[in-house]
Amino acid sequence: MPTRILLEGRPGVGKTTAIRRLAALLRTREAVGFTTEEIRQAGTRVAFALETLTGRRAVLAHTGFRGGTRVGRYGVDLTVMERLASNPSTSP
């Protein structure tokens, strides 16, 4: 059974940095996964991008996405999760 890590915490505490450094240290083992990053316009958060550890990136949720699945004020593109997160080890 592979080891699974879920890292959560307050914004700006270094979660993404920690995961990317850990993945780099584990080069002898296959590290798969993804991080999310907020996208800001004029200082306001408007979206979230999903990026795999191999560098594939797409907008996962955005205030401008209409219809479909919603989380708070964000429309969520579930195809991004299916396409990238379900197969995160594929190269960009």
C-alpha cells in the first residue's frame, strides 16, 4: 500500500513548498500528486489552479465559471480534477 499524505493548513505557511521539497527528496521513488494555488487579480482571490508534481496545470475553480458544481462563490471544473489529479504522473 503506497503512503498517502494530505497536508492542510493556513494560507502562506509553506504547504506547497514542503510538498515540492519532499517530492524532490523522494526522486528514487515515484511521487505523484498535486497542489493547488490561488490566483489573484488586483489583490483579490478569483480562482484556484491545480498543478501536478510533474508540472501539468489548469484552472480548477473560478468565480467566473457559471453553472455546474459550486463551492462557495467558485464554479468548479471537475474535468480538471479528472484529467490531471486522477493521472498526475503524466508529463506536461
